[in-house]
Amino acid sequence: MSLRTPYLMFIGDAADQLAAKTAQGVVHWRPEWCLGQLRLEGCNADLGIPDMTLEDAAAAGVKTLVVGVANRGGVISESWSATLVRAMELGMDIASGLHTRLGDVHAISDAAEIHSRALYDLRHPTRSFPVASGVRRTGKRMLAVGTDCSLGKMFTALAVWKEMEGRGMNVDFRATGQTGIFIAGDGVSVDAVVADFISGSVETIAPDHDADHWDLIEGQGSLFHPSFAGVSLGLLHGAQADALIMCHEPGRDHMRGIPHQPLPSLEDCIALNESCARLTNPDAKVVGFAFNTSKMSDTEAEACLKETSDTFGMPAVDPVRTGVAAIVDVLEKM
Amino acid sequence: MSLRTPYLMFIGDAADQLAAKTAQGVVHWRPEWCLGQLRLEGCNADLGIPDMTLEDAAAAGVKTLVVGVANRGGVISESWSATLVRAMELGMDIASGLHTRLGDVHAISDAAEIHSRALYDLRHPTRSFPVASGVRRTGKRMLAVGTDCSLGKMFTALAVWKEMEGRGMNVDFRATGQTGIFIAGDGVSVDAVVADFISGSVETIAPDHDADHWDLIEGQGSLFHPSFAGVSLGLLHGAQADALIMCHEPGRDHMRGIPHQPLPSLEDCIALNESCARLTNPDAKVVGFAFNTSKMSDTEAEACLKETSDTFGMPAVDPVRTGVAAIVDVLEKM
């Protein structure tokens, strides 16, 4: 799987800006691929890029219509379906991050067949992956890990990617979730893979590479999350990361979705991640912290990052507030 | 899903006894459910139970034909398919442990529909499971864990089940793999579940129960196996086990299928399993060892078990040689 670019960003009748979060992430990290947005009547979101009709998009060379919206009830409505069918008539593939499969809507699967277009349901991997071999791969790898879910692991990996690209380093971002896949144009929704193949899927998307090349692998979940830790451990073993960046949101008082579960301490989280990671890469170590300090004042954030950095003797950054240069300085020397 | 019993054990044209390993396990642990075996021409395996025609089996009240054989090339041959169709005509459901799905063979899926029979592909869970909640459940639970794959975790859990049943305890065996599911009549192939639902599937199959009830949960893989550790960790978190039994084969010199990977020490394996298990059950602890000493002499095995027991201050048994009474003594007091 490799999505054809550029994209037309379809956000349908998104109820609000949050419903278009996936599309917004893609526009943020891949502005050059997002030629325009297509909104239907009643759409309350705006990606801040030109509105385009399907015909405009086709004329501009768009290759894939990206369904980058969380819809109400998880169904693909009639109005959407007509738009997607027309996009295929005009030569576009369709890629979706919805739970509902595109191919389960007859009008859409029929049109894909008639016009020989590809349908990509990023939440439903169709590739089959090998069982992981655990054999060390060439090249260098970074994995974003964390104390919990949803605290900026993808953002951190992407910020490192941009910083490394800016420095002219040899680097790729490796996506393990749907938004990341739209941004990379390839990858695997690792939490949707059959359990036996978690590590194998990660070995596949971050294969052998040049000695000076960095794969920056998007993390998922946390070894301390009671619902998803299996995904995180398989990802950690498959990644064979040399460097781990520990992502965290100070002040979060329980694991996401699990009100009774406190977050682990940074010390415990570092110790368990390093110890497990060393099963497949004995050199694995945490090299810095990426905090989400969005709920703190500037002064609070600065104090928090400094204290963390002093305590652990490693850089502590907020990718949004401070950028990730301090961490990339460390990676560049590895 | 609950398989209807009793069973007719179909071993087709099994090339050798090993190819009928699954069926043999079911006969061993559920002799009362296995009324007979059905072998086709060229079968080189024998389960040691009466040969039966489909008509005999139907007359004897068989409800499910169990495909308990690893076939050549993973395909369902024409000769098998005719037998399975006829079994459905005679009123039986079909349950299979093959990689190939029964429903992918048209003759079989058509017959299932015509005769309203159920097809169970145990390697392909069709139930959907919730994301794990991590909420503590009532009742007591034991999980078999291990230093590696394929060293007797299912056998150990089943031996404990038989021992507890013999003592009149309130107990269920909870299956997490295909052979176990045939034996329990229910369960989930946890390694075939979508990664996000590993822990949730285990919470589902071992739900709230009486305070004095034991769920004996079949383990899978190892936290130290580079291919499958994600499954093992999700299983560990979902199980919320009070007691862990550490399974091990002394003398094994590398992880199964991974020639470059040594086995962990028992100390490390206990430490990591207990530390991870305590995320969802702070009281979790390893209470004994179940060793597979089949490659040792009686004297060697006895010395090895005694040394392990002395070192760790816990019972060390070989479920085959010594039985598991010493471990059940500990569980009974919990």
C-alpha cells in the first residue's frame, strides 16, 4: 500500500472542527499534498485550505480523496457515497480513516470495480504481515513511547522528522495509526492488526536501511495502559528502537478512559520501556522527554521542563512550545 | 459461541500422529465428549477411540464434527469437503482449528446455510470484543505464563483444572487457543483477535464470578518472545490473575523459532510478569513452577525440580511426571 498523492481532503458534513481532526493533522504536516478541501452542506469545520469541487480537484491532479472526518454514527451517508462515487469516476482513489469500511457500501465498492480505483480503509489492514523474526535490522530507529494514550506521540515523531529534514538528515517517518498513514502515505494501523502480527507489522514498515538513516516510528498507547499495552509492547519489540522519546502530559490524573488507573511515574515508565525494548535491541534507551504542556502557563511549562531535564539529565521539550531541536541534537550524535 | 457436544473427531488423511495433535489433546482431556474418530483413506494417525461413520455418529447423538488435524498445504480437499457436507446433512455443526476458513469453501458454506448448521473457525474469532476496562472482577484467577512458547501452559492449566475438580473445588478452565477451545467448548483464540481487543477478549471469557471460584486461564507465548509478547502482555492484563504459574522447559537453548534469542532467566521472567500483572491486580504473584522435563531422566528431573523449589521457596512440579497437587495446595489456601 502506498497512497497516491496529492490529496483532496473530504470532511463531509463535519459537525465541528474536532470531527475534522484527522484531516487537520494531514494538512498541518503535509500542506504540499493537500490541494483543497471538499465540504458538504452543513459542514462546520474548515481546514483553512481552498474549497474545491471534485472537477477542480481532478483538473488540479488530485489522485486520492481522503475521508478525514469522524462522522455521526459511523455510517457512510447517501450524500457522502454519491461524492465518493463521482470522485472515482474522475480518476481518484479513496482513502478513509472511518471504522465503517468503504467496501461495505455497495455503491462505493461497485464504482471502485467499474473504474478500477483503489479503496483504502486505514483502520482495516488488508496486507498480511509475517510473524516478527526479531533479527536486528540495519539503520537507526526512534520510537515515541508514553505514560498514556493520546498525549502527542505522533506529533512528537513528526516534529523530529521535520527537524531532521531541516538539518538535511536521512530520515523517514513511519506511521502506525490512521492519521499518520495519511501523512506518510504508507504505514500500518498497528492496533487493528491481528494480535500475532503486531511486531511483524512494525518490522515490515521499518525495514533494513542505510547505517545513517533514521526511521522515526509513531508510538501507540502505553505499556501501562490496561486496555492497549499489548499493542505497545509488540510495537516496542518490532521497532528495535535505538532511541526512545518518552511522551507525557503533566497533570493528567488517570489513564485515558480508565478513571481508576493512575499514570505511572516517569521513572517506572522509563525502566519498563527500556527493559522490554532491550529484548530486541540491547542498546535501546530513553534519550529525552516530549511533554504536552498545553494546559500550563508559559512559566509553569518552562519550570516543569527544566525540572524534568535536571532530574533525569536529558532534554525535556514540548514539541509545540519549544520544538524538538534539543532532542534531535542528541539523536544526531548517536 | 459454545460448541455443542459430544464430538466426532475428524482427522481426515492425517500424515502422521503429530498432524492429529489437536484432536489427541481433546481426546485426552475430554474423553467423555469424544464419541469416536473419523479417518479417511491414507490416515496414519489413531486417536485410540472407536472408528465411526457419520451415520453411526449421528445415531450416537454427536452434535459437532471437530476438524482436529493439521492438513497438508492448509487447504480443505474435496474428500474432506464431501464428508463435512454430509455431517451437516446429518445434523452436525462443524468446528475447525485450520487456518483455512470453513466458510471459504463454497460447498461447505452452502450446506451450512441450507441445513442451518453452525461453522466455527476457532482461529478466526468472529465475535467482537469490547476494549478492556481494567476494572477488577470478582472471583479468583490463575494464569499460566512462561519463559517461551510451546512448553506446556495449556497442559498445566488443564492439569490444575482436573486436580481442582477432583477436590470438589468451584473451577473453570478458560481457553485462549484453538485446542483449548475444543476442550472447554468455548473461549477465544487470543492471538487471532484484533490487537486493540486482546485484553478485552480475556476480560470477556473470564468474567465476574463467585468469590470462591477459580478461573484457570490458558496462557500464550511469553513476555520475552520477540514475536508474540504483545499477546502475552494483553493476556496478562486482561486476566487480572491472582496467581501465576511459571511454565518452563529446562535445557531449551533458544526461544522457539528465534535461534538468536536466549531464554530469560526464571528470576527475570518472574519479575517482569509480576510487575506487569500488578497493573491490573496488585496482588498478582507467581506461586509455583510447572516444568516440562520430558527430555530428562527421572533422576535429573527430580533434582531439577527440587533445586528450583528450594531456590525460590515455591513448589516446582512437572504436570506429567509429578502432577500439580503441590501447586493446587497453594492455590486452595488463597
